[in-house]
Amino acid sequence: MSFFDKHVFFCTNQREDGSDCCNNHGAKRARDYMKDKVRELGISDRHNKIRINSAGCLDRCDDGPVIVIYPEATWYTYVDDSDLDEIIEEHLKNGRIVERLKL
């Protein structure tokens, strides 16, 4: 049994050589956005534990930017805040996979 109901990992890797990576697509800012939004919506508390974390390279650079949500092990890509809002609403709040963003 997982300690968290949902554990979201954002790849925030930044490649030193300048090659494409998730952070080139604003991954750290996106992580902060989702973290703030989850807190603002009040959907993470002691009854509904949602944790938003950074991860190093998740080795899916060609699909990036990427996040993975456990315990379902669902991989997503996103383009903007509206994609993140949809993941929050559908997956984190309602437990439904967002098929159009799923990898």
C-alpha cells in the first residue's frame, strides 16, 4: 500500500549539453503550477494524500515533457497549464485517465 493516494513525478531534468529535455519545456514551472493548484483546490489533505515531486531524467525525452502518476503508473505529456488542469481534475480528483495526454 502506497503512503500517498497519488504521487506525481515531473521530469525536471536539464541537460548540460543543451539537447532537448523536459526542463527546456518549462517542467519546473509546470511542477510548481500543479503543486500550487493542488494546494489551492484543497484536494491534498490527510484524507486524500497527493504529492507532487520533481524527478531526475525519466528517460522519455522524445515524449517530453513528461510526468508519471503512481500508483497507477500512468505516463502523461502536457503542453500548457490547461493540460495540467485537466490532469488535476480528471486523474487526481476523479480517478479517470486523461487518454488524450497519456503516453
